[in-house]
Amino acid sequence: MNTSKRTYFLAGVLFCIFGAICFSTKAIFVKLAYRDTTVEAVTLLALRMVFSLPFFVVSAAIASSKSDNKKFTGKQWLFIALIGSLGYYASSLLDFLGLQYVSAGIERLILFIYPTLVLLFSSLIFADKIKRIQWIAVAVTYAGLLLAFVGEANVSGDQKDFYLGSALIFACAITFALYIVGSGKLIPVVGAAKYNSYAMTFACLSVLAHYFITSEESLFNLDSQVYIYSIAMALLGTVIPSYLVTEGIKRVGSDNAAIIGSVGPVSTIIQANIFLNEPILAAQIAGTVLILVGVLIISRGKKAESVKQKA
């Protein structure tokens, strides 16, 4: 690898690292908002999308104005709208609801099992064969989640709420995995940046439609702290990382990006300890290690398969 290619690759690694760290701040800002204000989940999610939407609309317009732009077909418009809404409307709603009951650390650990769910859904939907090593990776990942889950449950104040929150976050992981599976078929056809802009735009519009249908509360008469956390969440936890990770994937590939993204749960646990005073439990650390090992096995397995197919 020559110097220019190495620099290009290393820049991609940094994009992925900072993207994963920025994404992990989302749960921190949500928990801070719940702690410091009386805002409810749907309102907070709507504000996140209000402040994010202009950036995605502008980006979508820029992507569509390029000379090499290919217009979406009607079928592509429909799929992007549905998959985008599934990934960042349904998933985000479940996530925000679940964060009312569980810590930021356990939220990120539950969410991070999504690669195993992608593997399972790809097998069910597209008949992709799951190899033995991948089944081992799934077992290791869920053993880690169980270990961290039991450790957190033992120190949780209200176990009924803890289990409810965990179930909501797990449902979020399922919907996000379905989003990844669908995205994997569309991104190679329409392009990553353009796809991200339009998918996020549809997700934002779906969230706002949900809010205006179900709520009579104004979005412009809330405590100032709610807006501070919402703007920070929109910029630092949504817009910036979405493009950092997209550019990182372009430079290092999706498999490497998935591996680098393993810093996300670790980042969340550390930030939760610093900003929310959440304890770092031994079971949580051990569970995190097992989950990361499982994800790394899956990512490496995909990479090896890709190399084998090219040979």
C-alpha cells in the first residue's frame, strides 16, 4: 500500500472511530434529558429529528444535483421510504422508550448484537447459509449479553421496568438489523451518501408525522435544557456520525467499519460513567468483551468469505 492509499485508509479508520464515538453520545444525551427535564420520549425524538432534518434535506438535494446522479425508480423510492422509516423511525422510537427504563451502558450492549440479527435475517430472508464459526460467534455474543444483562438486573431498582426497557431495546435492535439487511441491497445500487440522506429524511418526516398525530403539545414551548440536549443529539449524535461512518465505509469497507465500530459500546459505558455516574460493573465489562469477540468473529468471517469469492 503506497503512502497516499495508506493515508486514505487511515483517514477512513479515524472517520469510523469518531463516528462510532459520536453515535454513542446519543444515549447519553437522552438520559441527561430524562434526568434534568420532564420531556417525554416522543417529544424528545421529534426534536432530534427537527434539528437533523435540514441537514439531510440539503445533503439529499446536493446528491441529486450531481452530474452523475441517477434518478430513483418508483420502486426504489418506496423501499427507501419504508426501510429508512423502519431503521430510524421505528428503531429510534423503541430506543427512546427503552432508555426511560435502562442504563445507557446496557442499551448500547443490547443494540450491539444487531450484527448477529443481520446474520440470522439474511439467512431467513435471502437463504444465506450460516457457517459453523458464525453460529459460534452468535453463541458467544448472546452469552456476553446474558452475562451483562444479569449483572445489570441484579443492581436495577425496579426489575419490571428494567425488563420492559430491555425488551424495547431488543425490539429496536431487531428493526435496525432489518434496516441494515434492506440497506445492503440498496446502497450498492443508489450510492451510500445519497441513500443515507434520503433514508434519514423519510425517517425524520415519519417521526414528525407520528408526533403531530399523537401529541397536542407544542415543540416550541419547552424548557431550554430540552433544546440544548436535542440540538447536541441531532448534530453530535445523528448528523455528524452518519456522514463520518458513511465516508469511513467508503474508505475502509463495511467489514472493517463494523470492526472499528466495536468502540461504540465501550465509549458509551465510559461516557455513562463520567456524565451519568452509571457504575461500571465487572459483569458488564466481561459481557462487553464477549459481545465484541462475537461481532469480530462475524465481521472477520464475512471478510474471509468476500476474499474467497474474489479469488
